[in-house]
Amino acid sequence: MQIRPATSADWPGIWPFLRDIVAAGETYTWPRDVTEEQARRLWLVPPPGRTVVTVDPDGTILGSAKLVPNQPGPGDHVANASFVVAPAAAGRGIGRALGGHVLDLARADGYRAMQFNAVVATNSRAVGLWRSLGFDVVGRVPEGFRHPTEGYVDLLVMYRRL
């Protein structure tokens, strides 16, 4: 697998699984009925942000991530990132590879830390992955997320220095 910068030509390969993951309503704080146009603007970020894709040798997009400043102005030295892996590629290490790659990009871009503002507490795979990559839970928003089957669940704020 290869991780490379995303281009607009990659969008048709990202959108189907991003749409399905968002529509499931279990891990993303986006509206479940986000339109393709809205999602494209949110995912294919302009500089200083970056969007990357993980691709198989045949060019199939397996996952994607975006890296942006967590806050503008005096908070722009802390990065934020979002990740999505095609369900068909789950369990192949795509999330871990993307996580490590984005941490390296953030360091190279001069960020001092990375913060995730809204990790759904019931998303145990993501929480476990981020903990294994050195993130700590530094905050919790009680019942900050409406899960479609679990009801109101906590959102975690996760952080690590770079």
C-alpha cells in the first residue's frame, strides 16, 4: 500500500465509503445526511491543510485522512486530523499506517501537538489505536454524541505532543 497526497481525482474513490460511514452515525459528528458537495469541501481541505489517501497497488483507495490546524491564529501550532478507512479494508493496518503518516506530516509541518476534539467513546477500535500511538484522553464531554443504537455517549478529547 502507498500513502500519497489526495487529488480531486481521488474523490470518487473516497466518497462512497465516507458517505456510508457518516450515514451510519456511529463515529462522525457530521450530519448523517451530509451531501457530497458538503463532504468534499470538508474533506479535501485547502492549505495549510492536507488530505492523503492510502491506495492498493491497483489504485483502489483503502482509506484517507485530513490534517488541519486545530484552531486558527494563536492555536494553529496544534494539529487536528480525521481518518476514514473503507470497511472492506478493515483489519489491514490502514488506520495505523495513516495515523503514523499523519503524525509524521504534522511534525514536518511544525506542529507541536495533535488533538482530536471528538472521538466517540464507543468507537473502541479508534480509541485503542490512538492510545497505542501515544494519545491520552485529556477531556470528556458527557453524552456529547447521539449514537444511533447506544443513545447518548461520551465524546473524548485526545491529545499527544509531537
